[in-house]
Amino acid sequence: MAFLLALLYFLSIFSSTYILGQDHSYAPQNAECPSTSLIRAAGTVTSRNQALGTKESLYIRERRKTVVADAYEDYMKNVESSMRRNRARLPEYVKRILLGPSDHLPRVSGAMSGGGLRASFVGAGILNALDGRNQTSASKGTGGLLQVMDYITGLSGGACLVMSLSQANFPSIYELTMGSDTDATEGWLAEMNFVAKTPLFLDTKWWVALGAQVSQKALAGFEVSLGDVYSRILAYHFVNGTTRENFFDPQAEHGLEERLSDLSSRYSQPFPIITSVAESPGQGPIIQRGDAVPLSNNQYEFNMYESGSWDPNLASFIETSYLGSPLENGRPSGAKACPKAYRSFLPALKGVLSLIPNPFYGLGTSEYLDRNSKTLQLMDGSFGGVPAREVDAIVAFDASDDVNGWPDGTSLKATSRRSKLLSNDVYPFPRIPESLSQIKITRPTFFGCDEPEVPLVIYIPNSPSTDGSTEATNLPTASLEVSQSRAFSLIEGGTKLASRGISNDPLLAWLFGLCSG
């Protein structure tokens, strides 16, 4: 860490012209510390007092009242139209459920896995297949499911997709990823390498600018890590404010003015959440293949209003805008100023540790491993259902690289094992076959159909094409650039994954299940 600070300071010396007079800063902004506790006790399932934050509850309530009911009507029209063309009909009970009162409509969540740019682009294709604004998806009957979702979560590459979609005010997938002729956005610019730029003098200029931005945070007295550098790299691609014309302009905002709390309050999009896990002192052994930390370590989540963990050993949240504040037992620890507008999680870090001051220092039970840690070391997380959110169905896309760039169900089993580890009441999850060979990884699968006490999981694994397409969607996780043509094929591949076989009579059950799940 000392070397990294020295490196950033060295870069800042040679980039003073970038810092002086710059309108945008990566350093958190300070505000007067409140005199009261900044922590909300979220309650637990076993104590029967688990509760969502007030702002999240309001968002979901208003979204369901003003958006979701109409979205279900549109979705049903798409489904019925597609099934009529295939000479099939939905049972009347499905219509009664999906066209009922807004407070009784099913609650659906989307979950986008990690997997680098593969997860981002193929995941974008999955959402494209579920987007009612896409006429092709609407005609197939899958379009519209995205609009009825209450939540959408992501980790790693999936988090980049989720947060990029949300901060851009929920555009269509092709506008988000490839840019729009009618808007100022130019897409993800993935054809511009995430690490090495050309020519060399632009590459040097860009890295110096990155160092200057991160050094603003370091010189303000905050811990920095390689995660901060990577966060800025991701922002150039996934967050509004960067174009091909200003990519190497150190004075452009490059996403620095975009915050989680700035997301639309019009309730027009599913509530976005990103997840992470912590590398903690005294943690147990790793028993799950491919895991970076034990399944027993705390899972954290971050949304536009608050951040924290539902794990019963902590069950606490802090306003996201106050992340970075020095707290002890939930109260400011002698500081007159508290950092506000913390930006580390906007582009969602991937694959490297992110250091933030631990807002839960001194809190939690004796089983909370970070209770005495003043810093949280965060990395890619996983998705787990929270009972207070009352989610009925989870559309889960898996872009893991288990075998040759394809998933084999390991992440699905890991989520199931963690659910059992904490007791299934904490993060309810359906039964998953013990053997990986029993998990279908070539087509979507439904889990939990006969388990009313848990959410239905609609598992969509990334898998080889079945229509003879030559370009596969198993882009290497370490890929640092994607050409526009390759990006297009990845999105198209993801779209086919989520609508695979719907036009064929033997697989109409997939469409029916997706609708009636």
C-alpha cells in the first residue's frame, strides 16, 4: 500500500496541471457529521423484525403502483400474442394472477453474474431479450419481463451492466452498449482497450490522468487501492461522461459527477443493487472450488440509498452517501467532517480488493469477523434473496467461467450452500441437485417449482449456440477490449440464450414457465 501511495503521489507531481483548476474530483466530499447514529438496524428473520429501508420501501411501493401494473398488462399481451401464433393458450389462472391488483402482483428480480466483459455484454443480451421496447423480443413473448421487475442485482461484470443501465436512466440495451445517434451517449467504448491505449503518448497521458484522479482521494487522507484505479478505468467505459472525442481529456468529467443517489426517482426502472463479499481477518478455510473467500464471510450490498449486510451477525445499513465516514459503534468517531458522496461503487469494482473505512466498526455480534476491522476489504459478491423484499421469482443469468469459459452450475451450488450455511430462512433458496452433472447447462432451468416457501429461480446459463452460429459467447474473462462487431455478436448471443427455442412447439413450456413462474 505504501508503494501504491508513493506511485500515486509521484504521478500527481507530474500531473499538477490536471488537478489545478479541475472541476471534477474523485475525492469524497466532506459534510458536517450528524450527531446521531448513521446506522440503521435492519432486523433479522428469526427475530421477525427484518425491514427494508424507508426509501427503498417507498421506491418499490410507488414503482408497483405507477409502473408495474401497466407493465404486466403489456407483458401479458406479448405472451398471449406469441402463444396464439404457436396455437397455444395461457390458462385463465395465470391471467388472473398477472393482471390482478398491483399489491398482489408477483415480485420478480433479475440477477446478473460476474465474468468480466463476457458477463457485461452477454448479460446485456439477456436483458435485451426481456425488454418490451425491443420489438423482436416483444413478438417472441419474452419482451416486457424486464419492465415488470422490482429489482435487478449484479456483481462484477454484471454490476457494471446494472449500474451502467441505471445511471443512464434505463435506455434500450443497444443505445446503452453501442451508443445512440439521437443522444450524446456513445456506448461502452469497449473497442478502446481497458488498459493499453495507442499511440504511446496518449497511453502515458491517460495513465497520468488516472493517477492524478486517484491521488486526489489519497491526498485527502483516504485509503486507496488498485480497486480505485480500476474503478476509474471502468467509469471511462460504463458511466456517462466519456466519448471518443474526450477520452484523453483530463478535464472531462468521465463519470465523476454520477452518483448512486442521482439515479432516477421516476420509478421507471427496477431498483438496482450491487453485491460484494469481504475478505476478513480470522476467516475460515475455503471449501468451495473457485471461491476467493469462504462462503461464511459476510455478503454486503450497495444501493442508491443505503449499504450494508443482511447477514444476521450484522444486519445493519448506513446511508450510501456516508460511506467512508469514520464511525465507531455507529456514530462519528470524533471527526467534525464526514465524507459524503463516496464514489467507489458507481462502476462496481471487479476482481481486485476495494478498501473503504468500515462503517460497522464495533457493531455486530461476536461472529461478525469485521467487527474490529477499521477497513473493509471488498471483492466480488453473490446474490441471495432477502425475505423482507418478498421476491417471488429470480431470473438469474450465469456467465461464470468454470469450464472453457462456460458455467457448470458451481455458482448456483455456492449460493445454495451459503443459504443452508446461514439457515434457509436468512436467504431462502431452492434445492439444487448435489451433482453438477444433474444441472442443465445448455438451456434455461426452473428451480423451486414445488417449494412455495422460497423464490422460484429461473436459471439461464451462458452456453454454446444451438442454431449453428459460429461466434460463441464464452469471451475470455481477461479480455480487455471488444470490437464493435464482437460486442454486437455477444449481445445477440445473449438475446438468443434468453429466448432459446420459444418458436418451437416442444419448447413452448419455456415461455409458459417464464410467464407463470
